[in-house]
Amino acid sequence: MQFCADTLVRLKRARDVDAARAGICPSRGPSAERMLVSQPYGTFSRAPNMSPQGIARLIGIALLIFCAVIMASSGTYVVKPGFRGVEVTMGKVSSAFKPEGFGLKAPFITSINQISIRQQTAEDKAECYSADLQQITVDLKVLFRVPEASVVKLFQDYYGDPFASLVAPRVQEALKEVASLQSAEQIVKNREQIKTRSLEIARRKVGTLLVIEDIVIQNIALTRELEHAIEAKMVQEQEASKSKYLQQRVQIEADTAVIRAKGEAESIMIRGDALKQNPAFVELQIVDKWDGIAPIVIGGGDKVMLTLQDIERLKTQKSNATVVPSQSARPAAAVKR
């Protein structure tokens, strides 16, 4: 713009000079001073002469420079890293996408629309009903990206944000299908299974147009009544598990006692059989445990063997005790030296 203003000033000065040479003054008073140019030493001279051809040449050069700048700005493009460009020429979409970097395009009639192919994360909320008709609200995050091969088709067939127009409806539909087959309690317990199944269904519904990397379930919100019911049921299950554990413990202890008794009985039977087969083993045990004091056999059906010390102790006890004569006579008649 400054160059054009300078050119107009020069043209006006040249016109004034030509008019002065022809003897025609285009204006009076101070305008005549515009025909002279101040010199360094205080002298004045007329402005240099410029032909119409030179003026036209300057105007043409200025116009060429201006057009070159406009063409350069509208005939090039730059695709940012992580994006792919879609070329649109007079309403017609090119079938091939533009890679990232610098490129040339037709000025004024061609535009480049950039679409991100990076992985994106979007938050969403789904409201669904379980198999027992309980309302559940799921807060989730969806990780997705646009493949290069789908950039042009996505630009042509879907308007706006790809998540809002394509991903979110499929994910919510998949989550509702899975939740309708499980009870509210199972949905809370089996969160990982719900997520895996929903991811499979959502990928199948979206197809190859987009890539759903993962679904992250952040929170599963239930109604207050349902939460209290689940908590009460969990407490009852824990108490039942505790009672079952105590019963199993008692049963194990009883089984252990039975096994121990069977083992002792079998041990006694084995010892009895061994003593029957080896009667001298009993005599050998008596000899090994004898302390050198000869025992005394006291009468009776069982023939109990007692030492002299035991007999003296029995006599002392009988003399000190006060018994009925009939009862004290029986041991005297039964004991014989």
C-alpha cells in the first residue's frame, strides 16, 4: 500500500511538471511550489521528467508483486503433525488425503480441511436398566482414534465431532445391551466383564471407520434404596459364610477325632494280636520293670499282686477308719496271708 501511495504522488508531480512546461498552471498560489524541488545549497530545480510509459511500467510492476503475494498465500498449505488434510475443490472432495507437511493447491478454489488422527479421549455418561429393572448410571471414558484410510469417508459422510456423531451412540447402545442381561448386583461385581463385552459390541457396531481402543468405566451409580439392599444382602452372605465355616470346622474336628479313635483301636488290636502270638513278651516286660521287691498275692477272684509297703499302708488306713462291723469284716475275710 505504501508503494502504491508513492507511485500516485510521483504521477501527480509528473502531471504538474508537464502542465508547467506547456504554460498551464493547474493551480494557483502554494501549488506552484510543488513544481520545484529543494536542493541542498538553497537552489531550486524542476522535478525530473517521467514519461507515461514509465508510469505504466511502475504500475504494472506493483500489480504483479501484489498478485504474486496473493497467489503465494492462497496457493499453498501446511498440514500440522498428527493431522491429515482433505482437499475440497469447488465442492468436490478428493479421494486421497493430504499427508502432514507443506504442499501446493489451486488458489481461491481449493481448501484443505485438517482432521486429527491422534488418539483422543472423551467422557460420556450412559443410563441403562438391569435385568431386574433397576436404573443404573455409568460414567465412562472412551479412547478412540481415526485411521488414515477413513479420513476422507468420515469427512464426507459424518458431520461434526466424530465422537458425538459416531462413537458415543454405539458405545451407549452396547452398554445397554450388556446391562439388560445382568442384574444390578452382578453389574457392580462384574465390572470388568461388563466393560469387555461392551467394548466388543461397540467395535462391531462401529466397524473399520473408527478404532475404539478402550472403554474405561469410572463409576457405576445406583439408587439409594438399591445400594442399601445390596449392602444388607452382602452382610447376610458374610454371616452365612461365617456360619458355614464354623460348621465345616466342627465337622473337621469330629472327623479328626474319629480317625484318631480308629487309629488307636487298630493299634490296640495289633498289640493284642502280637501278644497272643508272643506271650513271653509280657513276662519280659515284667522282668524289665521289676524293682527287686517280691510281690505278695492276696486272695480274691482276681489275685491282685501287692507289695509289703502297700499292705502296711492298707492296714494303717483300716485301723484309723471307723466303719460298720459288717463292712469291716468283709475285707478281713477276703484277705489271707
